[in-house]
Amino acid sequence: MILRMPKVSEEHRARRRDQILTAAMRCAAREGFHKTTMSAVIRESGLSAGAVYLYFSSKQELIRAVAGTAVGAVAGTLGALTEPENVVPPEQALLATTSRILEVGRAHDVEIIRVALQAWAEAARDPAVLALLHEEIAGIRAAWTDYAVAAIAAGHLAADADPVAVARTLMSMLPGFMLLRLVDPSTDPEQYAAGLAALRRPASPR
Amino acid sequence: MILRMPKVSEEHRARRRDQILTAAMRCAAREGFHKTTMSAVIRESGLSAGAVYLYFSSKQELIRAVAGTAVGAVAGTLGALTEPENVVPPEQALLATTSRILEVGRAHDVEIIRVALQAWAEAARDPAVLALLHEEIAGIRAAWTDYAVAAIAAGHLAADADPVAVARTLMSMLPGFMLLRLVDPSTDPEQYAAGLAALRRPASPR
Amino acid sequence: MILRMPKVSEEHRARRRDQILTAAMRCAAREGFHKTTMSAVIRESGLSAGAVYLYFSSKQELIRAVAGTAVGAVAGTLGALTEPENVVPPEQALLATTSRILEVGRAHDVEIIRVALQAWAEAARDPAVLALLHEEIAGIRAAWTDYAVAAIAAGHLAADADPVAVARTLMSMLPGFMLLRLVDPSTDPEQYAAGLAALRRPASPR
Amino acid sequence: MILRMPKVSEEHRARRRDQILTAAMRCAAREGFHKTTMSAVIRESGLSAGAVYLYFSSKQELIRAVAGTAVGAVAGTLGALTEPENVVPPEQALLATTSRILEVGRAHDVEIIRVALQAWAEAARDPAVLALLHEEIAGIRAAWTDYAVAAIAAGHLAADADPVAVARTLMSMLPGFMLLRLVDPSTDPEQYAAGLAALRRPASPR
DNA sequence: TATGAATGAGATTTCATTCAT
DNA sequence: AATGAATGAAATCTCATTCAT
């Protein structure tokens, strides 16, 4: 029996995979996961049907990969909130985060926010996507919890605040921001953060 | 000219439409809009194919109706935030709202939250659904703006707070809550509201 | 057992039948027999589905009736070619006939020529329509044979001409005329007859 | 840039197309265009549904191709009427033509005449088929006009005959011949030509 | 590895016809 | 006689996937 060296480099494989993934994202941003046909992905990728199936064994697997990429890309940008030397108050952290979400969307030339929306919907029917979303959310929550601890320490929040609860509430504003952007593209991180600031500003005693 | 009575009552027609809509929602909650087949809806509704198409001229039209119903049902419950005689602070308003969302889900025996998620995704591809979502969100925003004005008057918020910004930020927490519920069904209105309370509690001077 | 008198007059029945037939012809002229839906006929007739089926027991029966009407209307106009006291030469007979075909088309406000075309096609698949067409053609042929006999007698044709052959050939020009009209509505009876005249004019000896 | 050889030969594609076209013609000859189901064509062709739609993007497109083939096949045989060295009189030209139409029908083992009838009916509802018929008829007319010019020169027709009018009238006898054949398969080119001969034979002076 | 023609189950939709009223 | 809502078989077409090359 002959042991074959891989015919093409690992790097080549990775490039191909990415090519397909990018094509699929573009399609999903336009038509959603289930109105996107493999045919469309194949055309957009510039590869052949056979080639695509060499890298993803089924449409559902490709959907999972796309969902993972989109959710991960959003999540990935939210990891570095705590720079301990310079902890900002919550409204500034929120501003930084929403701004970064928009940047990610611009960086990939596909509207990643739209794909993330598709991924949430898909999580409601595919347990694998749900698990994946769960994990990403856990990561985001952990980052925000770290931030909350630091913010409490820095005196931006009450000393008795529960960092986990604060983290959950803060991070839960991001989907809303994304949805508002979809519905009204003029929605803007500054205004958005201003709302939180207003909520936190104490009422002057009457 | 002869005025003819309708052969079947308007009420009959409405009941039929509802029957189909309910069946479609149940299916959409399970499989999403585009993995739900008309066959499944027809089976679930107990009607014939022809009958379904008598009330909805295409699958896409049915999807729009379902999306509208789900988004509307959620929005509908959020209208009565301001009972002027007794304006509660934001964290309690949030608690009331998230609780009501869960109630709506229980009331309809379909998981309306899942369908709402599908509707958001659909808004990204069907302009008609986007328009519909836009309108519902405008309604919710208006209700929260009324609330914000009252809350400012009641001294729950700073006098110089912008009610519109507050409204947008507060209401934007609802999609996040729904998404968190999907990922982790133990997510709970109380804990959730506690996070906002903690965010709003002033840090004691050091 | 009770013997019932007919509830409505025979005349009423005939009017209803005609109403349906006319509606069906209009539809057939537009879309052909098999792309016309019963729904369209029902709408066009202003009656209800049930009513239509009271007069024609199936779509195929209605098609046969329409085919019969159209073919019959064309044939009916070609019966009076021989007015023995004044027998015209063939090119004038042809002119009279093609002109009359156009008149029939104008008289019914449906383009009866188009329906006749549908009927020919239908004859290729429905033996009942074939039989009907056969009969009408036999009638037309008989009329033309009478004409040929008279034309021979009147010296418009050679004394040894076979009236049956002449009749067949002359009458066979009518479908061609109708088809040419369909393709080129400027086709005109005068020009058309002129072609036959030219064919019949003897070449001068060289 | 890489020039790729086609995976399958052009010839292969053409053979497949023909396979489908032939199957469709057989079906159309039996049932007409609109009572022929795609299922029937698929079965008759021996291919799969997908394969058929790879070559014809819709039923209507297939119908157009079939109509074009049938009309074209009939028209194609009528091109070589003028052999200048030996121009025959009109009745012989007609005999040659009608005989050739029957040959075409026998050559294809489908009854092409029936399909041509379907095509005429279709021309009444599909402008694309009308255009196609228009073009074929123009071709036939041109051939007959060439013939008429030659026949006039050869002294078979009067010197002042209008070749265009003669051509139109002569060629218009073909649809009639075809329709008569449908209704009465014993209709025969010889008898048919005899009718024209009789029409052209001058009446002896009385 | 890569191709892309071919597959065929299954999706959506239509429409001739019926029948309770 | 007349209505028109309802039926459900059947039509057209799609599309995820395979496999010979």
C-alpha cells in the first residue's frame, strides 16, 4: 500500500475553503440560508459542484460553517474590551463595541450583520448552530464579565453590582443594535450609547 | 343591481385564515420559513392544498402574514407601558416587558419567539417583511418614548435625558433577551432586569 | 312520482348556453383551448362554476361545442355560392368567400378565425372534433361542387373539368388564406383572388 | 487565461437536444402541445426531468423549439422548386410540393403534419411562434416567387402575371392540403394537382 | 483533485370538478 | 337553478447531490 503525501498543500486547501465560505456568505447575505441554492454558491465561488462538495459534505454543513464564521467574526471583535490600565465606563464600552461591529461588516465586503441574523434564525432549527451560537455567546459574556469586574473596580459601577448580570444585560444590547441597523441604517453608535448614558445618569433630587 | 349576501360569512373566512396562519406558525417555529413546506402547512391546517391557496396566493405571501403576525403579537403586548398614575423605573418596565413577551409565547401555543426570529431573518431578504418590521418597531419605539417622557417627569431619569435615545436603547434590549432565551432557556426576566438596575445604581464615591 | 315541468323556458336555457359559449370562444381566441381555464370561462361568462357545469358536463364537451360553433360559423357562410342565375368565375367566387370569412370574424366580436385554427389543432387529437370538422368540410365541399358544376355549365371552366377535384382545390385555399391572415393581417381578399386570376389567365403563345 | 475544452462535445449536446425534441414531437403529434405533459416528454425521451430542463428552460421554450422544427421541416422541403433548366407548370410544382410534404412526414417517423397544425394554433397565442411562422412563410413565399418568375419566363403563366400574387396563392394551397389530409387521409397529391390543372385549363369557346 | 452533466425526489402551484347550501 | 368554497390529483419545475471522466 502506498502512503501518499497530500497532493496539494494545506494552504491551498484552506484558500479553497475560504473561497467557498466567502461565496456562501455573500449569497446568504442576499437570500438567506435556505433560499440560497448550492448552484448560486458554486457560481459565486467560481468552482465546480464537485469541488465544493470536496470541502463541505452537504449544504447543511456549509450553512453551519457560514453561521459559525459570521457569529464568530462578530464575537471575535468583542474580546478585547478590558484593557485593565484604562477601563472605560459602560456607555463608552458599548460605543466601542457597536462601532467595531460596523467595522467588521465593512471589512468583510459582505454584510456580515445580515448573515448573523440568518444564523440566529438557523439556531432555532439546527441544534449544531444553536450550540455554536451558545459557545460564541458564552465567549462574549465572559469578555463582558471581565469588563464588568474591572468597571466595578474602577468605580464606574456600584460596588455591589453583580458582574454576570451586568455583562448579560450589556451584551444583550448588541442584537438589538444590529436589528435596528437592519431596519434603519441610519442608526448610529453614538446616539445608541447616548441612550445608555442617559439611563445611567442619576435623576437630580427633586 | 342586486346586492348579494356573501355565501359564507366574513367571520368564516377569518376563521379559516387563522387556521392556516396558526398551522404555518407552528411549522415555522419548528423548521423556519424556508424549510417549512407548503405540504406541511396544509397537513397541519387540516385543509386541502386548494383551500390554503384560496386564502394565501403564494408561500411568500403566507410567510409575510406569519411574520407580520409574530412581530405584531410581540409588539402588541408592549403598548401599555405607561400607566401615568404609576410610572415605574426603567428596570421594572423592562421586567414587565420581558415577562409579557414570555406570556405571549405561552398564550399562543406556538413559540412565537422563534417565529419572530425567523421574521427578523426574513426582513433581511424580503423588503415587504422589512417594511412590516419597520412599522412594528416604530410602534414599539413610540410606546417607549411615551414611557421615557413619563419616567423623566416622575423623576426616574435625569431631567435632561433624551426620551428618544432612552427609548431606543431600552427597547433594543428586547431582541437580546429573546436571543438569550433561545440559547439559554433559563434566562429569566428578573435576573435580566437586575442587570439594568445594577448598571443604573450609582457607584458610591471612593 | 312527480313530473315536473321545466322550471325555466327552453329559451332561457338557450340564452345561458350561448352566454357560456361566447365567453369560451373569447377565451379560446386569446389563449387556445387548453390554456384556457374553466375559471377564465366562468369569469368571462359572468356565471358561477356550478351554472357552467349545468350546461356543459365537462371542459372537453365545452371545447367541442366551441370548436363546432367556430367551424360551423365559417362553413355556414360558404353555402350560398351558387346562385344559378348568375354564376361568377372562380376568382370571383374565391373573393366572395374570403371576404365573407372576414365578415364573420367581424360579426362575432371574437376573432373566429383564431378559434377555427384551434379547432383544426384539436381535430388532430379529439376524434369527436375531427368528425365534426369532417362533416363541415363535407358540407363546404358539396357547396363548392355545386358551384363547380354550374361554373362548368356557365363556361367558366373547361367542359371536361372534374367538379369534385375543382371543388377540393378551390376550397382548400381557404385555410391558407386564414393562416396568411394570422401571420400577416394585411393579407387581403382582392390580392388573394388576383393570384388565382393570374394562375388561370392563359399564357400568350410565343 | 485558460481555454478549457468543453467537457462534453457540442455534438453530444446536439444529440441530447434532438432526443428531447423528437420525444416532444411524438407527444405533440398525439396530444397537442398543451395536453402533452412534461412527464410524458421526459418518459418518452428516456432522460430525467433535470436533464430535459438542462436543454430547455421551460415547457413553453420546448414548445417553441418543436413548433420551429415542425414548421421548418415542412418549409425546408419547399426550397428547391426552381430548377431553371426545367421549369414545370404550376400543377406539377404543386404536385411535387405536396408529395414532398408527405415524404417529410414519412421520413421523420412522427407525423409532422399534425405537429405543424399544432404550431399554427400556437402561433395564435404565442408571439414567438407567430414570428417563427412568419419567417418560415416568408421563406416559402420567396421560393414560390422565384418559381413564379421562372414559370412566367418559361411561358407557363401569362406574361403580365404578378409573381408575388401567384406565389401567395399557390403556396396558400399547402395548409389546405394538409388539413384535408388530416380529415381524409385518402387525399392524394395527384388528385389535388388535377384540381388546379382543371382550374387552369381554358374553357373552350362555346 | 477537479469537473459538470445527470439524477429524481420533492417542492410549489393550478385547476377541473363537486356538492352543501 | 344557481352558488362558489372546497377538493386533491396532477402539473411544472428545482435543486442537493453524485459519479464517470
